[in-house]
Amino acid sequence: MLSADERQRIIDRVLTNHGQVSYKDNPDGTKSVYELNINYGDALRISTDTDAEAANKMIAAHNILVSMVGVPAIYYHSMFGSKGDLKAVKETGMNRRINRERVDYDRLKNELRTDQYRQKVYAGISHLLKVRQKNIAFNPFGKQEVLDLGKQIFAVKRFSDDGSAIISFTNVSSQPATIHNIEGRELLSEKLVRNDLRLKPYGIAWLKMEASK
């Protein structure tokens, strides 16, 4: 559970990034936050982020989603790297319209070629899904173990029936990170890892370890 201070920090970030906050009325006459109305990518940004850095955050967030047990549900505006529809909110007065922009096919097709942020987010999430489909460790009904590697790294280990396993690493910080004394094949880059795995800020990796013989 989040503390009151942590919840307020999230609310402040949403408002700073041009999102909206909806409230509900309580029986005692007070109000409580009901929902945060903001595009997911906008919520993750800070003012100093470049589009490339913001895209890395989106891909990292979705890496956690697609690595966990179950079937990942990805909102299409997240998949395509959309941004909040502030114009629709202003025109309708409806906060939820911020994340419900109607997609024009020709415009989207063009922006996926020309917009760096859209392009990077779409390519990154698509690559995760394609690699995920090829590996039985990501069976929606399979087993997983969340590993404690400190606050900087979120890691979840997925197990295959053949004894092999995949560890998904997500650097959830703005600083580089290194996982020491680990070996395997990194599936997203198709490179071998020996001893150390280095992650860039908000970097990700899927390390496959074969079954012990």
C-alpha cells in the first residue's frame, strides 16, 4: 500500500504532466481521489526527459507487464506511443477523454515512420511480444518467482517444464545497473552474457538459463 505522501507525489506528477484528477464524495462530506486521468506514457515522463528517454520508460514498464504470469493486457494507445488528447478534454469537459483519442489510420501509419517516440515505443513493445511468444517459460499458467535484487532492479524468474528458466530484468532507475556473476543467453539482443549483465537507465534484459545436466 502507498503512504499518503506517496499517493500525493503521484497526483502531483499527473497534474504537472497535464493530466486530470477525478474525485468522489465521501459520506462525511470530504472528497477522495477516484481516478487519475492521464496517458500512461505522459504519467511516466519528467520535464527533462527526451523522447528517447521517455520511450525507454514505457518499454521498461511494459517489460514488467509482459514478464509476469498471466496474459498481458496492453492498451492500444500505449502500444502506439500516443500522448494525451488535451484538446478533447477541453472541448468536452470529460476527463476520461484524455486517453480515448480516435486513431486515424493514415496519420498513425505516417507517425510510426516519422515520430521518434511513437516509433521507439511501438518497436520496443512489439519486440517483447514477439520474443515472448517463442519461449514456453512465458506460459500464462506457468510458475514465477520475484527476485530481490534491491530497489534499482525488478527481476522475475519464469520457469519452463524442461527445466530451463528465463529471468526478466528491468532497471527501474535513471542510473546504470550491473548484475554480477550471472551467465546465460540474453534473448532480446541474442547475445551471450558471461559474468556481468549491464543495464542502461530503464534498460531491460531477458536472460535464459538452460536446464542443468
